[in-house]
Amino acid sequence: MRWSKALIPTLKETPADAVAPSHKLLLRAGMVRQLGAGAYTYLPIGFRVLSKVVRIIREEMDAAGALELLMPALQPVELWKESGRYETFGDLLMQLKTSSDQHFALGPTHEEVITDLVRDLVRSYKQLPVTLYQIQTKFRDEPRPRFGILRTREFLMKDAYSFDANVEQLNDSYDAMYEAYCRIFDRCGIPYAIVEAESGPIGGDSSHEFMVPSSTGEDTIVQCPACNYAANKERAEIGAPSEAPAIPAATPDAPSPAPVETPNRRTIQEICDFLKITEAETAKLLVFLADGRPVAALVRGDHEANEAKVRRAFGATTLTQADAPTIEKATGAPMGFLGPVEIKIPLAVDRSVAAMPTVVVGGNKLDVHLTGVVPGRDFPLDKVLDLRNAVGGDPCPKCGRLMVENQGIEVGHVFKLGTKYSRAMGAHFLDDKGQEIPVIMGCYGIGVNRIVAAAVEAGHDDNGIVWPLSLAPYHVLIAPLQLNNPAVMEAAEALEKKFEAAGYDVLVDDRDQRPGVKFKDADLIGIPLRIVISERGLKEGTVEVKWRTDASAHNVSAATADEAILAELETTRRGMENVSAERRISRAASRGQ
RNA sequence: CGGGGCGUAGCGCAGUUUGGCUAGCGCGCUAGACUGGGGGUCUAGAGGUCGUGGGUUCAAAUCCCGCCGCCCCGACCA
């Protein structure tokens, strides 16, 4: 391909709207253009990158035995009402009506459509297991699209769904997808961490997210530096504190709780400012409805309650925050002054509160708080659990080392669904005993555009993008410097033909531009290998070779440049493959343990 | 949805406070000349519903009101 024909509108200046590095660079490199909030055009070289990601995904999904199909984005809302997600998805669901007043949704995901399909097509255990996938544009009415192509209203997603006859099959299907995902992200050349994610009522290790570490990531993960424990912040468990006893012995002669007037101070911040104490010396009582029943959770003032942990603490299947009237009715105290002392509803206490010698809490009376409250003496500690979100510095639940907190971009998610949809929508089959039972499902998503964004977030420098070889729009950029010199142009074309014959994508910068312009653009669009052919070089019998990842260039003999450069390309390509292979082997080994 | 900011040429911006002549500058673009290894120089050009609708005024990019769009923080994110 000739640069002059390639439509690569690079920008010298950064568009003012862009903040995230990937957004800035993809715009400047002429890879994407914004149409509106959360809607982007992929220009030719950006589309080439996206297509390469798609190809890798497709190859690995096929290799894992999944079957590709294509479902409509246009879906009758009746299906969504059937599954119950018309309500739970809410405003995120993009909806429209046809001229004949039929009500449709644009698919944000396809559990409903695929379950509808499978309930018709799968009648026997003999048809199971089966995993189906598609690569398709999804729509979500995001309240706030962000960070360029990272969070958009319209995006490309690979979504797969497994259907199994029993839990063993589900586990195998899940493991196959998990392994395929590792291979996909390895081949894409992006760094990633696999973290445990909140998985709903099924529990266990049945949901994992694939996260690319990045400060622009919208997700927070906590990781143990010592063992391999890593989890989404919402999911992470917190190890028991190593030194302090879980429940300190209550000092019998400690002074009784002292009520203090705290007029109009409701928030933890206001209380702390007023009483000149730190948030860590206080505790807040939160009221939830656990399966409709009011319950209370007490966490330290500087901590966040984790709703999933609270839900499990009360053995509930649903948990919602109680609104102000409900709270007042259940506790008799106004919001902002709630406390655990003589509370009338079931109480669970976070471990870190139980470990405090004294604590400042609400007085269950308007404008009153209590200081010097002793856990265990002034309120019961019969339900002490981990109830809060983990933060950096908390002990690892497996080995006790202090965990660290990082931001990440979620590029993939694997999830055991169980029978949620098959029950709701009646997708049953006959097992080998002739019993009709709901099919067991798993779902597996990859954000294709996000891989592109994440690759840029993980691979860039001051000069531009640094693509991994496998995702680069072109593998090689050949830059002849003197367009009017036939020898230079012939050498460039000869190399172009050789590389293309060997299966590499080649871009020839045939623009009549000064070398500086060509070099700057080459760095900006991030082509892994740059070949410079110049009069000067040819006079010396050399062509210049520079890898985007290297600080400086080196020369090879012009006479044997084709072979020498192809050898370098092969080495790099094989290097990436070797990394993938080694990781595959070590994963297999750790599974074997 | 709450808070903040912005909308003037493809991109980056000035001009708006205090209304006033053909609305400017840099980059990019077109033509030409010189130049030729890290975004060159010069000359000559093209390119604008000043987001949009209304109002005030002799006169509106500028003042007033409505609407639309975009960005950031927060809320939200099966």
C-alpha cells in the first residue's frame, strides 16, 4: 500500500476533547474519528487494527471448538420482558419503534436471543455441550460515554454462550473459554491480569475478568504481590489482620458511651470536622433491604460497604439500599444519626469495626452521636464478617501479604450463568434419563474495541503508538527518501514485493515529504518496523532498519537487505509466539497440579 | 441525572468582559520556488450559516432568553 493512497489523516496537534492517551493517539494517528458522543468511525488503518483483533479472536474461538453465528442487533422487546431484564437493564437498553409501532431494542448483549434460539434447537442431551459465538456491534445507551473508544454507545463485542447438560460440562466449557481468552490476549501482545469478579448467586470462582493494567481503566482491582490472588475491588476478600486480635477484650472499667450534640452533622465528613477526629475513628450504619427485610451493616467511616458481602452475610438473594423513610420506620432514627447501640434490626459488623477499642457512631436520635462506644459491650458482636470493599494495604485472603490496588481496563469477562435464562425462558432438554431439565449456560464477552484502546494505553511513548506486531495496521513501513531517484524507488519496491510475498503487510511512504515528517508520522502511527532507503545509504550499500521499540536504527547490507530484514521479522514474530507458547505450557502445568 | 467547562475554517486557538468597518493567528490544504535525515523557508491562494432559534439595537461572534451538541468530575455501568 502507498501512503499517498492510504487515507491516513495524521494530526500534528491533539484535538482538545481528547484526554486519555489512547484517545489522543488514535485521533492523531488518523485511526478513528468521532461522530458523536460514544460513536466512532474507524478510518482505514484503524479498521485494519480492529480487523486483526477480530481475526485473532475468531481463530482462537474456532480452535476452542466454539461455533460462529450471527444474531440480529434488532430484537423485539418481548424477549427482554420474558427474561425479566427489560426492567433490570433499564435505561441502558437502546429502544426504538418501527413505523408500524413494533417495539424493538438494539441488543446490548444476546442472552435472550441465543436462549430463544437454543430452546427451539436443542432438545436432547446428545446435542450438548455446544458453545456459540458471534462478533457483532452492540448498543448501550451509556449515560456517559468516555475516554474515546473505551466506553462507547456502540461497540464491537465478541459474545459467546455455552450450553451444557451438567455442571461438569459447564466447567469444561468455561475452562475452554478461559484458556482461549488467555491465548487471544497473549497473541494480541497486551499485558493483562485475570481477576476474580463478582458473580452473583452462583458464587465460587465462577466469574473472571481479564484486565489490562492502565490508569485510564475504569475498574479497580486489588492484587497480592506475593501469591497470585487478584480480584475486582468489589469482589476481593480481605484477609484477617495478622497481629491485632479479631475482638479485643472489652475493658470493663472503660467509660460508658457519651452522647454529644451534633446538630445537623449527618455525614462522616461533617462529624469528623465537628469532633476533630479522623474517619477511621468512626463507624457508619447502613440499612439495606435483604429480600425485603430491613437489616443493618456497620462499617468503619473510611470504608465502603460491599453489597454482595452484606447480601451473603444475611443469606439473601437480593439486597437493595433502603430509602430514608424506610430507614426511619425500621430504626426509629433519622438518616445520618444511625448507630448500632440498641438497634432494632439484625446487625452485621465489619471485622475492622469489631477490632476498634472505641468508636464514634450515630446515637439513633436526631442531632446526637455517641463517643467512646465499645464494640462487644455496647453493641453485640455475634455477626462479625468481612463486609467492605477491599483497598490497597488490606491483607491478602490467601497469604496475608498486603495487597496493592490498581486501575484496569476490562477487556474480557467469563461468567457461569447457570440456569438463570434457561429457566426464565424455558430452554429445556431431555437428559439421558428422559427428564426435562433446564440447560446450563455460561457467557463469555470480549470488548474488541477495548483491546485496541488497551493496546495503545499499554503501548505508546512521547512520539506515538507502539503496536505489537500482531495488531499493527502494517508490519513494515518502507520510507524511500528521494522519490526522484530511480534507484531508491526500485529498492523500495523490491523490498515491498519481497515482504508481501512473505506474508507481511507493507506500507510505502511515497509522499514527497522531508524525512523528518516521514519519521514523525511513522512513529505516530506506530508501525513496528521502519525501513529507510536513501541515496546516502545506497551509496554506502546499506539500508536502515529501525524497530519502533528500539531507541536507534541499524544498517543492513543493501544487497541482502530482503533476507536480513525478513529474518528479523521472523525472529520477532516467533518471539511473540514463544511467549504465548510458554504461557500456555505454564498454564497447563498449573492446571495439572 | 447533579456539578464544572466549552462550541469562531479540517485541527489548535485569539477576539466576547466594555456591541462598531472586509472576523484574525498558527498548523494543515492548493500552486510555485528554494530546501532535503527528526514535523524547513518564502511567495501567492482556497477555505467561515462565529452550534442553533428567537429577542434587544442604527449595528450582535460579542448583550438577553430558549434549544442542541461536545468534554471533564460525580452518580450509573447485567
